[in-house]
Amino acid sequence: MDMGGTVMIEGRWFISLNHHDGRFARGAGRFAFSRRDADGGRTIFCLEEAQDISRVAGPDHQIWSHAISQGMNEVLVHLSAARAPLVPEGARIEAPPLRFDFPQTGDSDGVVVAFEGRAA
């Protein structure tokens, strides 16, 4: 089953936005800078929590330049108040691979440290 612009990370559904559209995700939640890869998988450059995603998931973010230089083409967003998409009973969901390229920044404020690095 194709879930389109959604991906599951740590048991939460994220929607895919154009990499410049993080400013439209107004509200608390998690976001990830990501590159959709040719095999359908994704490379994640950061995964963070924010009180207001629209204020931090943009060009001023400390990881932005690294992510852009590595081909970032989307921002994945999970708003805290969002509901999971409805999946028909018995549907098979295939999870494309997730890869990680987290640069060392020396600043872990807001970074999701408990990330287990797997898709469901």
C-alpha cells in the first residue's frame, strides 16, 4: 500500500513537505530534514522536537546548510496534535529504508536523542 507523502519514524507518522515549507507547520511536534532517495528510502539529516516547527525548521537552523549540501528535498513533519492516517484493516505497509547523516554540532537542544533509527 502506498502511503504517498507519509513515513513512519519511531512509531509516528510524518508528512512530507517541500524543504522550504517547514514555515507552514505551525504548532508543536517533531520535524526532520530529509532527502528522498532514488530507491524510495530517505536519508535523515536531523530529527528534532520544537514548540513551534514553523520557527525552527528553516534556513536559520544549524543543520540546514549541511542538509542542503547533501541534497535535502523535504521536511518531514509530525504535529503533536495530528492523528495517524487511517489504514484499512489487513493492509500491508512497506517501509522504505531510512538512512541517517546526523552531523556533529555540539548542541543537542531539541534533538531527539532516543532515536532508535528504524522504520516500522
